[in-house]
Amino acid sequence: MKKIKLIFFGNEQLAQGIKAKTILFDSLLASDQFEICALLLTNPNHRKPYAIEKSAKAANIPVYFSKNNDEILETIQRYDADVAVLASYGKIIPERIINAFPGGIINIHPSLLPKYRGTTPIESALLNGDTETGVSVMRLVKAMDAGNILAQVKVKITPDTTKQSLYEELAQAGANALIEVLPKVVAKNASETPQDEAQASFTAQLDKSQSQLQPALKTAKMLSNEVRAFAGFPKSKAAFLDIPCVVTKAHVSDAAITELDLQCKDGKYLVIDRLIPENSKEMDAASFLNGHKK
């Protein structure tokens, strides 16, 4: 069977502040249906090597940091690829590059589009306390996250779901759907569903100004959602025993369990389960109190 030739755009880091994994890339690499011809990445200043860059080089797949669209077009034309896959590329792709592939460019987006278009869909689902989200496989078009849907997979969010675990689950679900859909795209018999623009919602960028926990202004549930959504970046910060800390795990309770717990706007408490004191390692609340309480 002739393999489908594809080019991969992006570092597939579908959320900020997570430990990046190469689930999509490795799944395509492991399948006998595909040949990954090249990996295209953006090249920010002072970058560290991406995890996906290491995976590509280990598999002897060429890695390119193209500086402009003409250079990108020149790169992809030398491989005569059938289709491209894009996951967290970080730059707008013009139509002339999309159209350079017979099958177009297929995008993986970690939400049930048209909900949560934009750059922070995983964080937004956690921040809003959703009990369900998902991943969409869609055609890349000029408008942001607006292409026809080729496949969607729903994923449950539980109180134990972390940003890291949700990212990994969505990436794996996306990989499985992508492997099923790509041959149909190349054969031009894939089923496509236009998005309902009236239902579209958009996510906002996260920044460090959001990191400070504000129990007087927010409910315990809101802060619990922030701790999960802001894990890694922008983080959830508070001072305990006059020591600046990052809260890494917390839950809602009707009563305080330790003196670290924060009474919130609704009268409930944000119970601090785990935290990282300044210049120290992550620990549970009891260890923090044992080590720092005078």
C-alpha cells in the first residue's frame, strides 16, 4: 500500500505551561499508512529545542524553521506531499500554502468547535468548570478555527482532571481521529460539516496578571478552576506564612482543614492540597506547615 505523504506544521503543544509530549506526531509516525516528509516549526527568539523537534530528528525527519511564506512554500514543494497536518503552529497560514497540498492542511484543535476558538481552549474549559470538552479535526482555512469539521471526539472532565491529563487525553483522541480521517481526505471522500458561526465562542490569552489568587473577590469553585487551568502558566500564587507560593492542587470545602485554606467570597474554602514555596520543591500542605510554622 502506498503511504500518504504528509508534512507536519507545529509543535503540538496544545496548552500553555504543560509538559509537552509528541502524541500526535508519534502516532502518525508509528502508523504504516503515513510518511512524514518534514516538520515545519516557527523560530522564536531564545528558543529551547521543542520535544517534537527531538522526535523528528530521532526518526531522521528534516526539521525546518521557515522565516517567511515564500520560504515555507519552497520547502513544501520539494516534497510533493499529499496533505499537511497542523497542531499549534503559532502563525497564520495563507491560502496559497494551504492550497499547495492536494488534500489541504488538516488542523487539530482541542475543543468542540465552534466553541472555544483561539489559543486557550483547554484552559478555558477548565476555567469555566465544564464537565465535557473534546477535540476537533478540521480543515484549515484563512479564518481562525473556522474550517469544516471532519471529526470530533468528546472527552469528560472530572474534578480530578488536570490540565496535563486533559491535554494528553485530547491529543490521543485527536491522533486516533486523525489517523482515521486522513486517508478519506486524500481520497476526497471525507465527510465535512460546516461550523455554525452563530455558536462560535472565542478564548482569551492568559497572562501573568491573572496569577494571584483573590478569595475575597471570587468563589472557592472559581479559584479551584483557576488552579487547574493556570497550572504551569500563569500559575496560581498566594503567600502563606509570609512565604510566596504557587498552589498546584486545591479543592473546595465547606470548612477549613488547615490554616492555609482560603475562605472565599461565597463562604466556602479553597483547601490547599499541594504547593511550591519560593525557592523550594513541591510539597503537600502538612509538609509545608511542618517545615515553616514557628
